[in-house]
Amino acid sequence: MDLRIERGERVALLGPNGAGKTTLVMHLNGILTAGHGTVTVAGLPVRGDTLKEIRRRVGLVFQDPDDQLFMPTVREDVAFGPANLGVRGAELERRVHDALERVGMLDALDRPPHHLSFGQRRRVAVATVLAMEPEILVLDEPSSNLDPASRRELAEILRSLDVTVLMVTHDLPYALELCERALILSDGVIAADGPTREILADEALLSEHRLELPYGFAIPGARS
Ligand SMILES: Nc1ncnc2c1ncn2[C@@H]1O[C@H](COP(=O)(O)OP(=O)(O)OP(=O)(O)O)[C@@H](O)[C@H]1O
Ligand SMILES: [Mg+2]
């Protein structure tokens, strides 16, 4: 598979359950490593000696926030990544503060993450990655289990960031709203790559890959 994403693009990664979306994104920052062949991210082969640099560039928000949060307090969880990169003192404080403010979770600084609701943990998980100030933000189903207001607020956060985004989602309207470009991953291969509007307007393509627009949803401006 060869996937090129330009700086500043926001790209949706679509595809049915089991297509390999999570597997792909876990390769993008070296959580999984190749059994056969090689994986190269931003020109760097994924290896022990390049992992730190790859993780500095590619920030991954996991499908399940409980896989991301493991410290006694929200503050420590958000500080963990940048501290690992050598950020200290006032700069570390600033990163933690800014990241939590952006996701509306500053009030939770001293709370244990496991006392937060699922949607709140998702926001904190996003903050842990924002605090690393990555070049590429990769999110695995960021809108799942969020209430409508939180879903919209997360969209506003993502739009306001000056980073490249790759977003796995089953939420096709969310993909349309946020991403100019979409990919369909099917059985481990990229089956389609194009403007999100065109992909979502192609009913045959969608049904071939078990994708469905929500009931009553029409692509704005498309003829039916
Ligand atoms: N740890 C693992 N060991 C072996 N096979 C795995 C493992 N994790 C996933 N798989 C398999 O790899 C395939 C792709 O799984 P993956 O989790 O990447 O799918 P996905 O596209 O993210 O699906 P979903 O939409 O359900 O999250 C599936 O067939 C799955 O059974
Ligand atoms: Mg998945």
C-alpha cells in the first residue's frame, strides 16, 4: 500500500468493520511493526531508532480512550508525551494547559481519567496527542459515542488546528463535513481515493464496501 497525504490535508479513512483501518493507523506510529516487508512513514523506516521521531510527527488518538489514558490524573496523562520528548517546566505546563483548553477539559486537570465519562475521556485522549504538537494527527473513530454537541465541538476543534489530519470514521456525514478527501479501505487495500463528496455520492461504490449514509441524509447539492 502506498498512501500519500499532503501537508494540511484532512483525509477520511472509510471502510467496513475488519477492513484494516485500525491496523493501518497503528502502523503509522509504530505501535504495530511489519511482519513481512517494511513500513516507511514520512520517509523514515519504522525501526527502533526512528520510533521517537515518527511518534513526534504522527500523533495517534486510539479508537478506545482507555488504551490511551493510564496515569493517576488528567494533567499527568497530557504531560506524559511531551515530557517523554524532553519538554520541561513552563513549556510543559503551557502545552498541558493549551491542549486541555482546546478540548474544553481544563476543569478536569486534577481528576483521575477513569472518573470521567466516555466522551470526556475521548477529549482528554485528543489532548494527550495535541500536547505533542504533531505534524499529522491520526484519529481512529473520533466521533463514536459522543453526544451531538460533543461531536460538533470536536469537529470545530479539528477544523481549528493547523495540522494534517487522517481520520478513520464510520460517520460519513462527519467525513463530508471535515475532510475534502476520502479513502475507502477494503480488505487491506485502498479501493477508492477521491473527493469525499464524489465518493459519498457513488451509491454502487458505497454498497460494494458496506458503507451506508444515515437514513434521510442526502449529499448537499447532489441530485437524487
Ligand atoms: N491483534 C490481532 N491479531 C490478529 N488479527 C487481528 C488483530 N487485530 C485485528 N486483526 C484482524 O485484522 C483485520 C483488520 O482489523 P482492524 O482492527 O484493522 O479493522 P478495522 O477496519 O479497524 O475495523 P473496525 O471498523 O471494526 O474498527 C481483521 O480481520 C481482524 O480480525
Ligand atoms: Mg478499527
